[in-house]
Amino acid sequence: MVIQSYAIWPHMTLEKNVSYPLDIRKVNQSEIDDRVLATIRLVGLEDMMGKDATQLSGGQQQRAALARAIVFHPKLLLFDEPLSNLDLKLREKMRVELKRIQNEVGITSVYVTHDQAEALVMSDDIIVMSKGKIEQTGGPHAIYARPRTRYVSNFIGIANLIEGRIARTSGEGRGEIEITRNGERALLPCLLADGLSEGDAAVLSVRPENIHAMREKPEGHSLEGEVIQTVFLGNYLDCRVRWQDFEWKIQAHPREHLREGERVYLHLDADHTLAVLP
């Protein structure tokens, strides 16, 4: 198990911390030396050989805790939010490193996290839970692109969520959802989560990157609104567009030069517009 606080023993060297699981299993010393060296190299700490645990940084302590957990070749690894004590840049780096190491050792791992990006990066399969209940299981892409419920849509990534009602089903998991704000009614084509039928209450869920803001009205379904905020974030503009009393979150390309106060038409990609369970 790799726990949140690492639990690296300060009175031991790096090697003694890593060898501890082998020591208590009475493994012979030559095998201990070989396995400890190989495991420390695997986690990239060979430069810290001979150092006391107190000389390790937070990221190095996390690697040492991982080495200690895998050195005796367990059948299962349990991770309890192991990156939550690291700063953002180190956390991003260690996500990739942990994934690499886990793939190399090939040990089935259960990884508990509240970090959405961490869950998407680290996992082959994700289980989203709420109050002890499993909301949805699936691969990272399926969980992000096809959430079944409002909770999953909101938990994994950012989503625009509006209550509505299924106006029509057309087979093959498609239909239309009706949303109403301030007396204005809109009918939008969408994909339907399993279990939804015509007339059911549902929630419209659409990611910001799947909404296109246009100055000219497009063919088909669209919503007219006003740009009320734009924030430049390098590779995209984080925008808020007000339609009636609802603020849509969208991501626009910087070269579109959207400006506050502009009237735009929002086109929602029907292949990425979802009706999910409330």
C-alpha cells in the first residue's frame, strides 16, 4: 500500500526503507541487495543511494514509498491519494512516472483519488462513486465522453448542465431534449443515456470544447447569446456566453477574437451533446 503521507521512516536510509518488506519476510541478504537496487533504479532514485530518509524531497519520498510497496512483488497495489501532498508541477510529472512504473511491474493497482485529471491519466478502468454507490464504470474516454448521470458529468471534467425533458427518441441511442429558460424553449438533438425514454426528466450535458460560438447563424439548431466574459489561457479562450439566465462555458480558439458584449450563436455538436440521468 502507498498511503497519502508516504510513511517513510526518518531513522532509516533509503535502502533500509525499501528493504523493510524483505527483511521481515526473512529473505536472504544477497537477494535483498539485488532486489532493493533494482527497485530503486526502477523508481529513479539511484542517485540517492546511501542517503538518509530526511534528505529526500516530497517527490523522492513518494518514489521511495512506491519502491517499498513493490519490492516484494505483491499481487495487488493499493494507492490512497499518493500525490495529493505534492505541488502541481511535481504532481503532473509523477502521474506519468507512476503510470510508467505500474506498466513495467505489471501489478494490478487500485488507485483512490479525487483528482479528475489523475483518474483519467492513471486508469485503465475507472469506478466513479458517490456516497458509497457506484455511479458508473468504464474506461477514461467513456467516462469523460459518455457520462450516464449528472454526478459523473460534473465530477469528471467540466460540463454545462441544464435540466430538461426528453422530447423525442429516434432509436440508436439518439433523440432530442427540450430545455426552457425564462420562457424560451429550445429543442436540441442529443445522445441519450441508457434508461431514458420520451417524456422523462433529464439533464443536458455538454463539454465546453464541444460548443462552437459563431457570429453568423448556422443551419440547424443554435442558441443566441451574449459574450459576457473571455479569459485568455494560451491555447484557448475560456468564455462565458449568457443565454437567457444561463451562462454557457465554452472554449474558443484565440484567433476567433471573441469579445465581451458580442452577440453570438452557440452550435452544440449533436454527437457530443448528451441527455443524462438527473
